[in-house]
Amino acid sequence: MGPHARGGAPRLEVTRRWVTEIACPGFTSTRSAARTSSACLRSLARPDVGARRAAPRGDSEMSLRILLADDHVIVRQGVKNLLVGEGYKVVGEATDGREAVRLAQVLQPDIAILDLSMPLLNGLGAACEILKVSRRTKPILLTLHREAPFVTEAIRLGIKAYVVKTQAAADLFEAIRVVARGETYMSPNLFGVTSPERANVSLSSDPLSRREREILQLVAEGKSTKEIADLLGISFNTVESHRTRLMDKLNIHERAGLVRYAVRRGLIQP
């Protein structure tokens, strides 16, 4: 989702900058960036696409309390404006996965909309933790990634909604409606990967524990052992022990290899 201008119309220059410099820093093709930018612009310019076929919302839906987490301020503000414009209540905003978990525990929102690629704890990890600290909260992953490994990992972890940012805004609104009813929602054209059975076939089992995945992400982000210990509230030696164990499990003993594995697993953005 891109931001809106003050008067409500999307700004072409700002949206293109978001796509090429912020949301997709790995883009090397100007043509690819332009295509994605155009998709974002179309989704913003036509926020009611598909909404005409949706059932009218009742008071219960409009009372839903939503937590929004994205480390890019311009993206988060754009999504928030869309939600507020539709009458939803955004009760909290987070800039990383760990902050999202803390806010979910305190606020107990009905819905948590999470970017997939966030520092300290990615959207997949944050969703799993939120389900533990706020059982009423239903996570929705909102991301630019439509590749099968990301989708299948989300399904394997039991996350009920996966929404692609380049779809129309109505796609996000429909996801909110569906998960609020306790059902599953996936954006269209996600490679046909829509069931846990297919996810298990498409993606091999992750041998790492929850804590080892957390430490792997932080190592891949370049954090030192002391920084990781401080962030997780555990001892230096405990971090070293987890790090050694995860490297042995993966049979990867250099940081570059760990980074590549973390990217493949969707723990960090390439």
C-alpha cells in the first residue's frame, strides 16, 4: 500500500519512491520497479474494487480493534489511513516484531496486521508469539512477497491470512472480514498454495526451535552475541549455546550461509 496525499489522492512520486527505495530495496530493474509501482497506484486509486460484492458490514465488524505493525513509517501510515477511512479502529502501531508482540499482549486487539519483513522479529515469528500472548488476536500478514516459500511457511505455522500489498485495498478489507469470522484468507494467485498439506509438500520441515529461529534472524541481521542477549533477556552463554546448536542442526558454520538460509526461510528480506 502506498501513502495518500493530503487531499486524498495518491502521489505518484512518493509511491514510486516507496516501492523502489523503501519497500523493495533489492530491485535492480527500473522496469520491474515501475510495474510494481503502477500496481500499488492502481490498488490505491481503486480502493473499492471488489467491495461492491462484499456483504454489508455490521456493528460487530466496525468495532474490531486493529494493531498495525510495519517498520516503514510511510507504509504504516498509508495502511492506517485506509483502515480509518473504512471506519476501523487502529489501537496500536509497532515498528518491529517484538514491539508488535508487546503491544498485542497489552492491548489484546482483535486483528494484528503484520508486515512480513520486520527487524528483530519478522512477521511470521511475531504472529506465532502474538497467538500465545493474546489468544483472541487473529494475525494477518501483509507483504510484497508472493513467492511460495513465504506463503507455505505462513500456512505451516497456522497463520490464517496472507495479503499481498500490490492487490487492491479491498483485498485487505476482505481478509479482515474473513478472519474475523474465524476463516482463512489468501490473496489470489499465490501459486495455488492454499492448504497445510501443500505447504508441507512444498517446504521441508524447519529443524530449528522457536528460540533458535529468533537468534538466527538476529545473527543474520548482524547483531552481536551481547546485543542478542540484551534483546532477548538471556545470558551471553545461553545465546552462544543456541547459536552453536542451530549451526550444528543446519550444518552451516559461517554467517554468510546463515544469512542465505534466513532469506530462504523468510526470516529476513534479501
